[in-house]
Amino acid sequence: LDSPTELLLEPFSAGSHVSGSVFRDGMTLDDKLAEYERSLAERISAASSEPVASALTAMRDHTIAAAARLRGGAVSRACAVRTATAAAAAMVRLPASAADPATETRALLAEARRQLDPCQAQIADGSWDAVRTVVKTAPLASVPKLVTRYIAEQGEAAEELVVPRQDFVQALQLLDMGVYNNNFVSEQNSPGARGKGVQVDRETPLRHLTEAKAALDEILAFSAAGGVP
């Protein structure tokens, strides 16, 4: 994540200012603001938590207001830059969690673990598509990448998470396959169909669900201990 100062100064520092609202790179201030708003919209959309998104939104709004004053001639570029810098330093502060990528990663892993909670009841009810939707929805679907990121953030001590990560990947794939296969049991049992007599299998997906939970619990336990095995 860029620093608040860099985010707020982006429209003013992307090109050397000449006069009025024109920069040496040929872009106008309006051009830069439009580009800046698009960039911030992507960052806000990708924010890992509501506080981070709110802070980014506040940065965007304050910068646009400062640029509007510059465009209208109410302030000089130097004044606009000073205003934006002050906002970055005092008015808009990202939450502490945003400064710690590992904290954000752990929060996403915990959220992924909670996604698995309703799956046991869904399997019991035969809601196969509901289970598959859970499996394919982030952050659960992103756990392999999240664990890889956490290992990179924590260094050598976290490398032992490679095994539970692989266990999780395998368990989740087999869980998805198990509920997917149950979708076709009624077709296989239709008159004249091959494979008649096949029954719905709840035991196998439940077993893989338990394995996925256990692997993710192991990962979370490691991260909760601060990377201490």
C-alpha cells in the first residue's frame, strides 16, 4: 500500500508543474485527476478491510478538493501540496492493521475459516451447489495465495506452513469434487441409465471438509502464535 503522502500528492507530482493547470508532460490537472480517481477506485475496491477503504476514500476526497482549489486559482500549487501533505500526516491516518500486511493476511485466513462453518449443514441438506459456491468464493478460494503471501511476510520460520497449505488445497479440491458428483446421482438412477443404484455420498465430502478445516486451523494456530512453531 502506498503511503498516505504519496497517495495525496499523486495528482500534483506526476509531472512538473508549469503554470495554471498544465504540466510539462502535456497533461492537464483534470487529466491527472481523472487518472488518479481511477487508480484510487481500484485501490479502494481491493482494500482488505472497511477501515482501509474508508481511509483511502477520505484521501481521495481531500485531494480532489485541494486540486479543485488549485484549478480555481484559490491557492498555488505549493499551497495545495502543503495542504495535501498536512492531510496525509494528520487528517487521514490509515488504521494500524494497514501498516502490518501479516495482520491483514491473518484476518483474511480467519474469515476463510468461518466460510467453512455452514458447509456441514449444507452437505446434510444436500445443498451441493451451495457448498461449491462457498468453496469458490474468496477469501476461501484464495487461501493458497494468502498462505504463500504469509510465508513471504514471515520468512523462514513460516516455511513449515507449506505442508498444511498443500493439505488444504487437496482437501478443498476433493470436497468440491465430492459434492459435484452428488449432483448427478438422480440422473444415474433414472430408468435405463447406466450406474443405476448409485447413492448420494455425504460421508466423503464431510471427511474432506473436516480435513480442510483441520489444515486451516493449523495455519491459523501458527499465525496466532506469531510464527512460533
